[in-house]
Amino acid sequence: RGNDLNTILLAIGFVLLVFVCVVLHELGHALTAKKYGIKTRMITLLPIGGVASLERMPESPKQELMVALAGPAVNVVIALILWLVLPGLQAVPSDEFFMRITPGNFLYLLLFVNIMLVLFNAIPAFPMDGGRVLRALLAFKLGRVRATQIAANLGQLLAIVFVFYGFFTNPFLILIGLFVFFGAYTENMMVQHLDFLRGHSVREGMMTNYVTLTPDNTVKDALEKLLMGSEHEFIVEQDGNVVGTLTRSQLIQALKENKTDTAVSEIMTKEFVAFDVKDKLSVAYTELQKSRSPLYPVLENGRLAGVINTDNINEFIMIKSALVH
């Protein structure tokens, strides 16, 4: 029927506009971060909002404060514009305000959603903007690591309250609570790990005992080395010059295609990122966290000096943590 079709179209239009508001919120973060030289890898839309995946968070409290506030500021501006152009709320029948979307309450509901986005993100818990604002404010006096610990602990406490309350009221709160709890835990661990790595170079965390392949080695040769040792990924090098990388999945795929006599140069990844021995270990750790590449070559004067992966850096962190305690 005509009325049902109009209601459906209004609902679809409303959902699309809500997504636009969420995207604009995340763009606020992304553009402010870009101002400080930080790129945004992607923007992910979730059922409870969006996440702008920045390459890194600014370590300056002032910069983090600006980046964190930029998102909610966008929703405040949208809400103010809607509030200025709309007549008083008394123009909308109260009994149908939240029941269904109509031409009369469409923009009012959009105003309400933007206010809720601001309030939700004001919760002082990671990964919400309120948690980052709290961390930035505390960091002015306490330093980033201690500020993160306090903000993360508060966030996890709030998350437990959400989960407990959700069991008796709205199950959606349980989802939010779990999202907040693990977001706070991950943020705290990441900052602590980066603090342990501060001041250390890639040379200190790289492996110097490793197995390499040459471009002329066959898939069969590589499979034998895979079975003989603990390596799952290999650096392919020729006279100290890195020419590619090879993963276990690439080898298994070649085996399925009966390419056992094929040279590894035919199936290896020829485009790769390499670190220098003088690079910061914290930079390597951040790169490994965001990259799908499991193994990186480490160069010294352009020649292969070692390899580095997430497991080895985690072991380095574990040793440093044990020494501290």
C-alpha cells in the first residue's frame, strides 16, 4: 500500500542519513589527524557507531585531545543546525515521536540521534572519544602510560556495569559493555608495549638466526626447509640482497597446484617493506600490528642483516616487562 511504501522509504532514508552522520563524525577525526601528519587507513561502520582506524594516535596530549573532540564536534554542529531550522518540539505529537518515522518527526529524530552520538561518545572509556579525551587530559600531568592505565581501568569498570545492567534490561548493553571492555584492554596493552620499546632499535629486537631461500630454490626445497625447522615464512635473498618473501600459505597453494619443481621466484611476493637496523623498534611494532605481512627483512647498508616478526617483538616486550617487575 502507498502508506506502507512511504514509511519504508522514510525508514531507509533515515538509516542512510544516520550512516552519513556517523561517517562525518569519523571524518572529523580523520581530517584533524591528517592536520598532524597522521593518515587514516580506513573507516569501519559498526552497529554501535564507527571507527576511524588511524595509523597511530598522536602522543601529544593536546593533539590527541583535538583529534578526539573533532568527531563529536561534527555531531554538535549537525544538531545545532537542525535545532535552529526546526520549530519547537511541541509541533510533533509526543505519542508517535519514537514509535515510527513520519515526515513530521523525521528531522527531529535525526536531531535526537546526533545528540545521542555525542552523549555515547562522551562515555569516558576506550575506544570511545570520551576515553581518549580523559587520557589526553590526564596525560598533561601524569604522562601517557599512567593516564592510559587510569582511563582503561575506568573504562573496564564501566563496561562491567553495562554488562551487568544489560542482563536485566537491554541485551544490547551487553554488546556495548564487551566492546568497551576489550577496547580499553587493547589500548592499555598497546601503550604499555610501546613504552617498553621506547628507546630501542630494530637491531635489538631482530632475529639473526634464520633460514633463507634463493630465487633458484624450488618449491620442493622450500617445503623441505619448512618441515625441517620452525620457520613458517622465508626471506628470499641473492648474495645478501633481498628479492622477495615467501609464506607457508603460498607454498601450500603451490603444492596444491603441483608446482613442486617451480622456482620460488615464480610464486614469492616481490613487493615488500624492509626495516633498517637503526629504525625504532616501536615503529616496527606498530607496522607489524597493522600489516598482514608476518615477516619483515631487516637491512644494514642495504644488505640483509636479520628478520623481525610480531612474535619476536612480543618476546622482547615480555623480557623487558619481567626486568621491570
